[in-house]
Amino acid sequence: MEHRTEKQSTEHKTQNMKHRRQSTEHRACTVGQWKMLRAPCSVPRGFTVLFAVLMSSLLLAIGISIFNISMKERVLASASKESQNAFYAADSGVECALYWDIRDDAFNFTDPGSDTIDCHRDMASDSRNSSNRFTVGVSGVPVSTFTIRFYPSDACAVVTVTKTPTPGATTIVSEGYNTCDDANPRRVERTIRVSYEDAT
């Protein structure tokens, strides 16, 4: 009898411990989970997955933002460079026209005949620069227009020299382009205008 009573007491203790464990697990579950599972459950692990997804999304958003900023800076830097090339082309056109006007009065249209000028005729860098020879100062024509190509680059300058006999004045307009391709969507134009009175 004593042995049987001791065995029943041990079984009772075991059942009590099991009941306590199930009660603890039950408190860790929501009512909805308990109704759905109909069994003891542990602490949900979905929070860890959700947190990882949120962190990944945040890092991805930051990465995309940095990439967009970098691309915009690259476009701005490229536009600045192309603008600089167009300005240099326009400046070279003005310098060439000034040189020939001051040195030889090449654009004087009141004299008979005409003059020939060279602008950036550097065939050492590119043989195509041989085309930069122009006829200007045609008798009776007060406006001379010519296009300078700056091979091997794509830049060019369209230079227009206008002579006004009364009073004696000269206007030089040089339109510089980073590329002579009219269809290029990234074509940039910079214009320099110079006006001065002719020496008497």
C-alpha cells in the first residue's frame, strides 16, 4: 500500500508540473492562436522575419537614393564639361576673327577682291583641320560668316563678322558648340559677342 501511494504521489507531481508548463505556454500565446492551434505554442518568431524585411527595405531605399544622387551629379558634371567645351570653341572663334581683322583688315568689304584667312588649321593634330581656310571680306558684302571645326573633337564655332562703314564699327558674334551635330540632344551653345570701333 505504501509503495502504491508513493507511486500515485509521484504521478500527481508529474501531472502538476506538466499542467504548470502548459499554463505558462498558454499565457505566451494569444487567444486567437490558442483557438487556431488547439495546442501549446511558443513565442512567435514572425517578428524577427518582419524586422529583417523592414531593415532590408530601409537599406535598399537608402542605396537607391544614393545612386540617384550620384547619377544627378554625374549628369551635372557632364553638362558643365560640355558647356566649357562650347565656350572654348566660341572664344577661339572670336580670337581668330580679331586676329585677322586687326592684323590684315581682312573683313574690309569696301576694297575690291577678297581675303583668305586660316583659323585653327592645325593639320598636325588632325588632317581634317585643313578645311579651316575661309574667304572673307568679299567686295560689297559687309557680312562674313564661316564655321571653324576643332578636330579631333566634335566642337565647332560659327563666326559672323559684320562691318558697318558709317560709323566705322565691327561686330563679331561667335557661336560655340560642343558638337556640330544638330540632332544631338546634348548639344550646348555658348555665344560671345564683341563690338568695337574701327581705327581711323
